Amino acid sequence: MTLHSLPVRTDVPARSSAGKPPGPGRRPLWRGRAGRQHHAGPLAYLLLGLMTVLSLFPLYWTMVAASTDNTRVSQTPPPFLPGPNLFSNLSRAWDEAAMGKAMLNSLIVAGTIALSTVMFATLAGFAFAKLRFKGRQALLTLAIGTMLVPPQLGVVPLFMLMSDLGWSQQLPAVIFPTLVSAVGVFFMRQYLAEALPDELVEAGRVDGAHSLRIFWSIVLPVARPAMAVLFMITFVHAWNDFFWPFVVLDMTNPTVPVALTQLSAGYVRDQSLIMAGALLGTLPLLLMFVVFGRQIVSGIMTGAVKG
Amino acid sequence: MATSTTNEPLGGTPSGPPSPADGAGTGRRLGALLHRLDVKGAPYAFVAPFFVIFAAFSFYPLVYTSWISLHDVELATLDVMKWVGFGNYVDLWGDSRFWNALRNTISIGVLSTVPQLMMALGLAHLLNYRMRASLFFRVASLVPYATSVAAAALVFTMIFERDFGMINWALGTVGVDPVSWEAEKWPAQTAISTMVIWRWTGYNALLYLAAMQAVPADRYEAAALDGASRWQQFTHVTIPGIRATIVFTIVLSTVGATQLFGEPLIFGQGPNGVTGGADNQYQTLGLLLYEEGWKNYQMGRSAAVAWAMFLLLVLAFAAQRVLARLRARQS
């Protein structure tokens, strides 16, 4: 279970009212509408600019270090502009540091986990949002509770379980424990409670459709945008997950974060190679954020708030 | 596909007794039965995968951890378990490394969580202005969240390098002597906290931002009419308005801080990583758990550390509860 995933708002409609026009007949005194405040002044822009620099600088510098060579990185003052070796360092990291294999493994792991999380979360989210059954509230509360259990607590038995199953050092050992996520269930529940009209489900029942059919033809089309967001966020978490893969995998078959630890553990530290590996391992997610940043931000914000 | 056309309300509570006058054939009755079965059973089938997988890979290990912690188990012979009662816990109680790791976990937890959430609050306030390029600023503040612990820790380890790191170079330009970020306790814990703060501030800020946008505007209007300054509006309207979210982020950060592992491990660059520095100066409970289990091969002791972590978490939540209640009583 991934903590630090989407937090859950259980009592507020999934889509906030921000952005709606102010109520009729009343001039907004200070705010346009809930939450919308004053226009940003120069100071606000300055501070935001500073925060942006702090956010992005470590990644920029990763790129700089990955594009120079080892001696240049270790000089003072440190380099601030990119050097000429970016592609040779990247290809060295790909070949020598097993980053190629690690990235393929991470793609398999994160892709599988994200797919299954989305599927099971949508099923359960639909049931919690639109179907009435005995024990619904109790099961929902139980699922909330699972979010507070730190995954590290179970690591010793989990390790034993995996060696019993013969999965040590194998990808299934990393995939199976995280096939579902409580936060995903909540995210979909919140979305469907809001976005799926009861009448639509009822109409399906009247037409004689069974539950799975209703899920397939009525729920899925409505849920698609939220499923896409949940997929991306789960993918990010699974790609970056560290502790359990580090425990159960080894260097012959690593995911990206596991391979990166190996890069840094050598006695002769090739700094620009390390940075090239870090850059390579982060690049897919950065691309995702560049292309789908709007969706990811809105997903985190709408799934958010209030425990 | 169920053939029944019974018009039941959504979710299985029957709308009334089945009409006795309905003299349909057995096929139809079977259809109705299947339909009832579907309506009653499908919800459970839909939520089952989540609970089954959770039970198998999260709940069962959690419970079994306590059983293992009462045994001696070697990593090489995992199926040989020797009962030792509370021996592992007694050992832990008398082990100075455990108390050291506990202190470090708490101090790094405070050093990383408090500034992180304060900065997130400020950032959320800024992002809440009406402005140009607001999407850009939001995505940019979320980029660290897309960076893995491993990659982030590698970069920061270099930035905090003693001899050629950027921080020491920058300090040098204003006349400060180089700091041994890794070798000394508080500098090391500061550097590790910096990594945590960097990765999670933007994420928490977006949570706060979402909550701020849900605070009703008329509360601000009322405060403004009462002559509240902007700062007073922030402390008296915004903060209470998003209190639930603040509590939620505190809970999440506490859970995260209790388990801190990757940042100190990588900061130690290999051999120093698992022990949390040459003098254990930044060894967390997460690192100790790993060291006992996978370096010293004592899985039973490792499980005992895991339960100690859990206890710490329970105590932290209890303390939060008590504090919240005290505050509520005061006001």
C-alpha cells in the first residue's frame, strides 16, 4: 500500500466550486468566490519564482553534472552550465550500470501495478459510491484504516512469504503486494459519487443489465478521465517505490531506484555517471509531468483534502 | 445477462413483496433469482479484490510480524524459528543503538516535517492568488514529487559534498568554513531533512491549495467587514478553514517520517549507509530494521524493531490527539 498517495476527501464533492462566478447580486468584496483571492502582486511572483527555482534547480543540476565529466564535477566552483558529454554519459549509464534493464523492469512493474490498481479501484469505488450493501460503511472505514499502516511493518514476513513462493529477486515479489491501493479506491469512489448519475445506473438495471455489464458499459465510460489520472499517479509511485524493492531485489534484476543505489555504492565514485543514471531514471516521469501536468495537478487537488 | 426486468431500486432493497399474482414460468423465476443474487452479491465481488490482496500482502504480514518478533530467526534459515519470548524486545531495550535510532528518527522527523508543512502553507497561499501562468507554477512545485527518493538523494548527496559540493562552495563565498555534512550529526540530519522537504513541500502545498479554495468566501467577507487585516484573515479564517487538511498532512508526514529509509541510506554512500554514518549519527529506525535483518541476519530482532516503529507511530498519534483536545479546551 502506498502511503503518501492521493489523500482522500470523504465529505466534500470531488469537484470544488472554485472558478464558478460569484453569487448574483453581490459584488465580491475581497474574493471572487471561495478561495479566489486578490491578484498576485510583484512580491508574490518573486516568491513563486524563487520556489520554482528551488524546485527545479536540483534537476537542472543533475543534467549539468550528467553532461560534464568526472573531473569537472569535482572542481570548485561547481559547473553551472551543461558540458558536452551528456549523451556519452547517458549511454554509459544505460550499458554499464544496468539502467537499461532497470528501466524495462520498472516499466513492467509500474505498468502492471498502475493497471491493476486502476481496475480494482474502479470496481470497488463504484460499489462504494453507487451500490448499497450490508457492511458498506464498515468496509469503507476498514479500507481507510489500511492507509495508516506503514508498509515497512510487515517487511520481514513478506520477505519470508516471497522466499516461500520462490519469488525472491523476481519482479512478482514487487508487483503483488501493491496491486491494490486504498487511496485509489477512495479516489474513484469520490469521483464516481459525483460524476455518475444514479439514474444512469438505474436505467441499466431496468434494461435488465447485470452488474458487470452496467460496470462495463455505463461506469467505465464515465470513469475514464479519473482512471487516467489514477493510472499516472500510481505509476509515479510504483516507479519510485524504494524500500521493498531494495529489500527483495538484487543487482541482477533491479528496478530503477535499486539500480541507482548500486551506482552510488562503488568505491570509485564516477559522479557524472551517477548523475546520468539519476537523470535517465527520472526522465520518463518528467516527460509525463510535462505532457500531463495539468491532469496530474488537478487529480491530486480534486482527490485531495480532509481525512 | 440477467433476464429479469424486475424494477428494483438501486442497490437491492426490494421495493415491495414480489407480486403474488405473477404467474410466470420457472425460467422467469430463475431469472429473478439470478437478478437478486447479482444485486446482492455483485457489490461484494467488486470490493473483494482489494480486501483479498490487502489481507494477503499487508494485513497477514503485519500480524505475523509480532509472532516472528518472539523468535530467533536467521536470514539463511527462514523456516527455523526458535522461541525466545520477549527476548528480542529486552535486547532492544538495552541496546543503545536502538535508542539512538529512535532519537534520530524523531529529530529528523521534526526537522523535516515542521519546515515542510510551514513552507507548503506559504506556497499554497501564493498559488491561491489569481495570476498568470498559475498552471506552470503548480506543475513546477510538483516536479520534485516526480523524482524518486533514490535520484533525489543522489543529487543532494553531491550538493552537500564536503570538498566540492555546491553548498560548501556557496558558504565559502561568504566566508563560512566547509561543513562536514555527512560526518557530523546535526549537519547530516539537516541535509537528510532537506531532501524530504524538497520532495514533499509542493505536494502538500497542492493539498492545502485545494482546501483553501473550498473555504467559503463569505467568511472572508465577514472578517474583512470586522476590520481584519490580511494576516488576521489568514490566521483566523484560512487556517481554521483548512484544519482538517492540515491534520491529514501531519498524519501522512508522521507515517512517512517514521519509516524514513532511502534518504539516509543513500546519503551514506554505500558502506556508511546502512549504519547511518560511522557513528550511527543519522541511523533511523528504518535503517536499523534493515541492518538487523539483512546485514546481521537477525530477522526476529528486525521484526521487533518494526513493532517499535509501530508503537512510536501510535504514541505520536495519541500525542497529537491529546494536544488537539487541550487546544480545543483552551479556546
